[in-house]
Amino acid sequence: MTSYVCPDCKTPLVDLHCAPCAHQFARSRGFPVLLPNDARFQSSRKLVETYDSIYAEHTNVWENQGRTPEFIRFFAGLLARFSPRRLLEVGCGEGVLLAAVAAGEKHGTELSVQALEKTLKQTPARLAIALGELLPFPDKHFDLVASVGVMEHFIDDHAASREICRVLEDGGHYVVLIHEHLTAWQSLRQKTSEYLFPRPHPIRLARWLLGKIHKPIRQPVQNKFTAAGAKACLEKSGFIVSEVIHRENTPEAPLIGPHVIIYVCRKAAVVSP
């Protein structure tokens, strides 16, 4: 069973207490709250409030952003290639993907207690409130890490990518989905192709319009990626990008638009001198 470490100094926690930092981490509704004390990431407290509000007011939060049952099956199939022994999903949301993947151990991090309560109803997993930039896990602990639509929201995308690399064993894999930044015109074209042309989806369109009017979801986007920029961030953080999946090269993939890109990455093994 995984023992958490201090997100700041990486010392193993004893009853959620870090002796070197003299800090006692709390629990919220049974979930450990392992947010860092690092001054660079104090804005994470505000993000917790934002996402708690989103998950309190909505169910199936991200389906209108492409997390359809068809997509979940597809992405779970990508993860199943690696027959994970110990899987971590960073930003696990309501646990829909975690529930769809078989693994020896399942772990998830989120910023919302509301989301983690929904996750626990879907699948047995070890869950914590934690920030991607400073993960509360030992080095080389996982053989597979996944994130879906989370990289755009990291406070520091390079720091988070390095942390994900750190907690992966040498040769382990990271499967990550990003959304390229769209201009207003590109966004309009995207919604037209998604809901109206060449194949109309009136029910999905009505749900999307209702979501824009009734309790709209407003996420803080920190990083406006291009495909090349996201790939460069991953490679700089210690990953080898072995596969890039998008609509042009994988037309059967149930992605909502050409701006959705999946990177299948492998952690480069460190060769001892």
C-alpha cells in the first residue's frame, strides 16, 4: 500500500505528519489534503474552491467537452495496453476513467473533495487532494500515469510534467490529453462541426446551450498550448513522446475536434555512468 510523502520535502508522512517540515496535513471528509506549503502554489487554495463549486453543482461535468462513453472506452483501451500494476490519474474528476481501467492499484488526485466522493462511488481507489506540481508520492512509484484535459490547468506545466516524470518508474508511461488553444473563430468552427455540420446532433447541442445558460462552468486556463508547445514541454521534462493521436492520423478516435491531441509518452531511463 502506498505511503504518502510530504509534497514539499518528499519525506514519508507518519499519520499525515511531516517531521522535517513540522507540518500536520489534514483530512477533509476522509480524504488527505496534501497541498504544498510552497509559496509559489498558494493559489491552489483558490482553485480548490473553484472546482468544489463545479463538482457540487454538476454531474457528468465534462461530457459536453468530449468525455463521452465512447471516448472513455477509447482512452481506457490506450491505458490497458500497458497492463498497469500501479496507476495514477492526475485530475481524476468523478472517476469515470479510473472505473473503466483495470489495474493492480488505482490512485487518483484532484483538487475537489466533491469530485473524490463521486470517484469513490464508482471505483475502489486511493484518493487525495493534491497538486500536480508537487505530488505526494515517492519517486518511481507508478508504472502508468494518465491525465485528461488537465495539463492546460496546471499552475506550472513544466513543474507538473517533471513531477509526473519523477513518480514514474524508468520506462513507465504517461498518457496525456490536451486541448490546443483555439481563437474565437476556430472555436465557432469547432462547435459548428461538433453539433451542426456535417451531422447534426440537436440533443447534444441543446445540452451544451443549456450548460452555457444554467450554472455555466468556468475553468481557469493557465496554459494556452499549441501541439508543438505541449510536446516540447513533455520532452523537456524527461519524456520520450512515442505516439501522437489526433483526428487526422486516427480518424476512428472519438475526439471532439482536431484541437484534441493525445500524447503517449515513456519516461527515459537514466543510464548510470
